Amino acid sequence: MSSRSDTAVEWLEADGLGGFASGTASGMRSRRYHALLLAATTPPTGRVVLVNGVDAWVRAGEHDVALSFQRYTPDVTHPDGATRIVDFTSDPWPRWTYRLDDGTRIHHEIFVPHERAAVVLRWRVEAAKAPLELYVRPLMSGRDYHALHHENPAFRFEPAPIENGLGWRPYDGLPAIHALFDGRYEHAPSWYRGFQYDEERERGLDFVEDLASPGIFRLDFSSGTAELVLVASPGGAAIAFVESGETVKQAVERVIGSERARRPTDPLARARDAYFVRRGSGRTIVAGYPWFTDWGRDTFIALRGLAIDGGARLDDARDILVEWSGHVSEGMLPNLFTDGVAEPEYNSVDASLWYVVAVVDYLDTAARLGRPADASVRDRLLVAVDAILGGYARGTRFGIRADDDGLLACGTPGVQLTWMDAKVGDWVVTPRIGKPVEVQALWLNALAFGAQRSQRWRDLHERACSSFAERFWNESAGCLYDVVDVDHVRGTVDTSLRPNQILAVGGLPVVIVGGERARRIVDVVESRLLVPLGLRSLAPGEAGYVRHYRGGVHERDGAYHQGTVWPWLVGPFVDAWLNVHGDTGAKREEARRRFVEPLVAHLGEAGLGHVSEIFDSEPPHTPRGCPFQAWSLGELLRAQRRVSVAEPARRERKQPTPRLRTPKRAAGSGI
């Protein structure tokens, strides 16, 4: 399954509402986010942990045999259920096989039904040598998913009877917990203290938690299976999981059949499904699990590979673009909808521009596939695009404005506006104030789209193209500057070798740089930034380069864009590489083997079936950050399609580039 330990390999079951269940292949919880019932109270935000896990065991005669595994402080594991695991798979959902000493096998599976704040736990016995009873003790909290829970007198242990089970409301203001089961319940309230979360400890965070357990379920194993359904019930209302006339067992069988039919058979398509969630009456994309919600920038980058490319989920793409179109403010789209905060955060220069790129891709793909957007949808999307172009041209928050050279200036001290957005306290690690290179590539793409419809944008587009050609080429390094007019000082440049320039050569609808210079850019990026799992965010040898992403918050955020590898950049790099080397069958096969296959191999390494957020810059390139990241998966899917289709993929439209002139060099730049 993986070369990494089973405690480092994680599974995910998302509910399509923002909630999810997750854990490790070993069954041990190593993060505060690992839980069985984690629900979004205001989809996709307002996430709360209700049931963290269970202790489970079978009784054979007078002997209890553990089927679970917990980690307690200080570095104690108990009981020993993991020693009996002989097999684990996440296809089509997590399933463990335990072998008892007498040869009896017990299969335990967990799955989350689509668009229900619920989780189904099912055990099946095979080749039993004697009658068995199954005991399950739930471990509960009732907390924000970023927090930790500790013993306190306010927790309510007493259950209330409901149809087919029992209900608990541990704290006011949270959904009730409904447990549906066939069997008996023994009330035995207890606090389980000192659970230890090793991943949190490694991240320099609080890592010890106490959980409450109200009692023990004794589940009926006589038919060979036993089921426990846990449901988050807003307002304590009954949840229609068991239909009239059904037993819990029959309801579970029905839902299993429905889920098997609904879930794609292709593992990557199944992984893709986890990121699409409700927002209000519309749809959006969760940026990553376990701790991200929907971020503007991530949504529009991920959307291209997850939904648009090849027409995979065009209806979802349409609904998401329409949903976000209503959030344009002064030309900007939100970068973040924060849990518990009414107003979104407008603090990104590129989220709006990525939205325009996604609109272009959606309209183009829908038309090519004979499924053009209807007039009302097209009009709504174009109104949003015009509002973005107009707002940026006039000037908006944080110094974002079209300068007199046509390029897009942005940034004020203390605010991080580009995708390289790490900040620790007052320290903005990569401020990139001025005119960042990838922002210009996105701006020129947005203007090119606007220019198809208005002379106003055509004139600005031509001026910006000329300025980009004149001002960004770094002849001595054979690549592009990362930022010009640094800190809004005319003529200054940032020569740091970063991957952002690759978007001028590939990854966007319009190619900004072509010819020999494009080839030189790709060569430099390939030789200095490419590793088997993505592009480094800063080249080795550059000032501030960090080899590993680890330590506490300050150390990790300080490394986030200072060398750390980002797999989402494989998509733009593959496009750029094929653009300059030729989009032939042989070159596509070479690109697949060299750049795509290492990421495919990673699918079994960290977040099973998914692509991690980041990796260490130096070997062995350990996966870090979110184990389930939307834009990482989306760009892998887009790159896969680019290298595997029988005919050459749709090529980016090359931007006519004015003659390049030697840029003005800044004093003290060392060039």
C-alpha cells in the first residue's frame, strides 16, 4: 500500500457538505482533525467534531479481543487492535481486515453517505470458530474542529431515546448526536484522558485531548454483520436515515448499494468528488482536507482540472462560477470565507484573475463539447469578468491598480496578496509588493479575453504586453524577474529564482512568452526548481532557501514558499515543457514518464488516492501540509490529460510578443 508507516497514511470520507470522516490506515488518530463524525453546521463552514472515534472489541467466551488502537500520552499505545490488522484498503471506502488467533476474520468498514452529516460503521465476521459479541464504546467531544476538548463538568452524558437508537446533546448550540443500531446499550459514562496526537506535536501545536464516552453498544452479530450509524442532527430533529419498515441493518444495506452505484470506479474520479461541496444554494470547492474551507484562488485553479478540462464536471463548474460571480466587490473576489465570520476576506490579487481564466476555460470547453452556456449564465459570468477588469483598471484595495505602463501593480506593507502568502504575526515572509510576474501573466490573459469584446481592453492589453516584454526579461539569468518595481519603486527588480514565471510560458489560455526565451525559461526552471513531485518555490542557493518544511508555526510558515515543493505547479510546467519541446506523441510520453508518473505513484503515500499540498525541497521529499489538496489533484488530472490524449491537447494561444528590449536594471541588484 505504501512505503510509509500505516500511522502516516491517511484516508478521507467527505460528505459533500464540508464535513468528513478521516483517520489513518492503522486506525490510530494522529491529528485533532481525525474523527468519525465531523459536521459542517453552515456548509461548508462551521465544522465541529462530535464523535472522534470508538474503542471496539469482540468477546469470545470469556476473552475480550481488541479491534482498535489509541495513542495516549506519554507515547503509550493501547489497546493492541492494530496488531491484528492483516489488510487495509480504501477502495471504495476504508476497510480493515482483522485476524483473531483462532483464524476468525473480522472486516470493518467506514463510509460517509453523500450529502448527509452521517457516518456508517459496519463489521462483518468471517470463518468464526465460536459465537462472538461486538462491543463499541464511542469517544465524543463537541468542539470546533481546530480546537481540542478537555474534561469538564458541562458535558451531558445522558442519552435520550429516539427511533432505532439513542441521541445525545453534549453541549448547547451544537447538533445532537444520533446513534442508530440494532442491539443493546449499557450506560457507563467515563472520561478518557490524555489522547496524544503526534502530527499536532510535530507541528508545534497543542496535542493532548480528553474525550467523553457515555456508554457501550453491544451490537448484534448473529447475522454475521453489525452496524452502527452516527448522525449529526441539527436542532435534535430526527434524521431520515432509516425508512419506514426498515431495520438499521436493512437501511445500511440500501445506503451501501446506493453509494456503490454513485461512486466512480476510477480512483482519481472518486478522489475528485471529495472536493465538491454545497455553499448556500450553489456549489464550491473545498481547498483541502482536513483544515481548509473554500478559498477563491484555490477554487479557480482546482476547478480547471477537477471539473472543466475534458468536460469532466461542466455542470458543477458552471454552478460554482455562477455562485462566486455574486461575490465580486470593487473588482475583487474573496480569497477566503472564514469559519464563524460573516464577511469574506478580500485580500488576494490573483483570485479574481484566476476566476477569469476559469470562465474562459469553461466557456471554451462547453462550446467545443457542444454544451454551450445558456445566455443567462454567460451574461452573468461576463458581468463578473467586466467588474473585475473595471475594478482592477480603476484601482481597488491594497494598491491593486493598472499602472501607466499597463501592468498590474499591487501590494501594501503588512499584507500578502499573491499565492505566496505566508505570514507569521507581522512578518510577511514573501511580500512581493510591486508587479509580480505570475500576476502579470494572469492580468494579460484577463485583458486578452476582455479585448475580444471591447476596444478599451484591447488598448490596455497591447500596452501591458509591450511593457511585460520590455521589463521582465533577465538576460543574464536566462529567465524572468520574479517582481519588477519592487515596493513600487520604479525600475527595481527581484531576481529571486522562483517558479511563478512558468505561468508566462504554460498553464494559462494565452502564452505570454514564446520562442527561444520560453525555451530558456523552461530549461532554468527544470534544472533549478523541478523535483520529481513538483516545483520548488525557491531555488537552492538563493537567499532564504529552506531545505525542509518542519518545526513549529514560525519555522513552517517561514519555509512555506522558501524552497518547499508545490505539486500543483506540475500542471503549468508540463504545459510549458510541451510548448517549447513540441507536443508530439514521443514528447507527451516523455512528459508523462518524467513529470506525471511520480505524482501518480504518490497517490498511495500520504492521503490515499489524493495528492498532498506540499513536499520537502530536499530528498526524500517527504509529503507535508494537507494530505488532501484540491489544486494538487486538479493539476495532476489536467497534466495527465495533456500527456495522455491520443491527439494533441488544445494548445494555449500564443500571445504575439513585441520586440524585447533590455530592461532597466536596479541599483544594487547585482546584475
